[in-house]
Amino acid sequence: MNSLAEIERRTIRGWLFRGLIATLFCLLVLPLGIVVATAFDASSAVVFPPTELSGRWFGELLASPTWLRSLLNSLVVATGTSALSMLVGTTAALGLRRYGGRFRGALVGLALLPLLVPGVVIGVSLLTFFSVFGLQQSYLALVLAHSLWATPLTFSVMQSSFARFDWRRHEAARDLGASRLVAFRAVVVPEVRTGLVVAALVAFIVSLQEFVMALFLSGPDTRTVPVQAWNSLRQSLDPLVSVVSTILLAAVVLLVLVGTALAGIERLATDA
């Protein structure tokens, strides 16, 4: 009887797992597939299924200075966000590693607090703050705003990576005469390389898709792709939105594949 009940439980779990996969496929993969398909439609309207496959709209994108500017803006802001959040998140994780006081949990919660604040609240607050210094439509404002959400994620990833590292090796390098910087670069970095890759990818992708804060802080010359897509969709269903979305999707997939190849799929999944 026990074995029969166990078989029934496994069967139920198997069906639940299949149902979850099917639901995720319907909610995630199918909409993305529709977006990609409409990007190759030769007609002047966004329709599905496409009436005729063509790369016409990719050529239109290359001829559109507005969309090319928004793509460049997104790449610049995402790169700056990734670099800044990696610096701050890694430094914070290193500092917290040495602290074992009773307020450690409170400090971790404080580091993750920006993730719990709505983007609208952060956007309005930062718009008011940066306006005092005339920075409300600058790249710096966008990078700092996006870093508020990306840094807690890089901090969590690096904290997990540092927790698995044997710090006695770092202390041995220090005993042999290496400076803190040299010991960290030569001993620690190679062992936590996977965490660094994951953290950089997460920060880049978070910035690439962030919309709410960018809507408040971007201007005509600093609009990112999500903001430009929003402005275009307010007027009509612009096929270029599907084209840009397809390019960004391909870029994200490529980044994940590169990170997987550099770090290894098992360690990448563990650190994430």
C-alpha cells in the first residue's frame, strides 16, 4: 500500500510539473514567439500570423536615427549600471563578510530594501532630487537610478559566492607578502569568477529592461528602448517595436549563453 501511494504521489507531482511547464510556456514563450514573428512581417501593420516574411523592418530600423539612438542609450546605461552595481555590490558583500555583529541581518535587509520600493516612488523622488543639480535627463541619473535595483541583486550574488570561498587561501597569500588588492585579484577573483559573471549579467539585463524610472528621468537625447517603445505604442502599433524587442531578446539570450560558456552551466545555475 505504501509503495502504491508513493507511486500515486510521484504521478501527481509529475503531472503538476508538466502543467507548470505548459503554463510557463504559454505565458512566456508564446508571447515572445509572437513578437519575433511580427518583426519579420512585411506588412505595414503588426499582425499575427505574418502574411509575408521579410526583413524589411530591420532595414527600417537601421534608417531610423531615433530608434538607433535609443538602442545606443540602452547599451550605455546598461553598461554603466552593470559596472557601478558590480563595484558597489561586491564592495558591500566584502565588507559585510567581516561583520558578524547582531545587526548583520538588519544590514542585509537594508541592502535589499530598494527592491521593495515601487519604481514610481523612486522615479519621482530621484526626478525631484536630480532636478536640483540639473541632472534629471542625463546618463548619470539613469545609471544611478537603475543601480538602485541592480546593486541589491549583485550584492546577493556576490555574498553567496564569497560565502563558499575558503578565505584561508586569501590569508595565506597575505602572509606571503601580497597586498590586499593583489591577494584579492590573484586568489579570490579566479574562484568567484562565476559569481562576477552572473552579477554583471543580472545588472545589465535589469537595466536593459527597466522602464518606470527611465520614463521619469530620461529626456529626448537619453531615452532608452523601453521608453521609446512606450512613446511609439501610445500612437500606433509600430512594427519597429517588435524589431527592437527581438534584438534585445537575442542580446539577452546571447549574454546568457556567453556567461554559461565562460562559467559553466552548473556553477552558473548555483550562483544565480
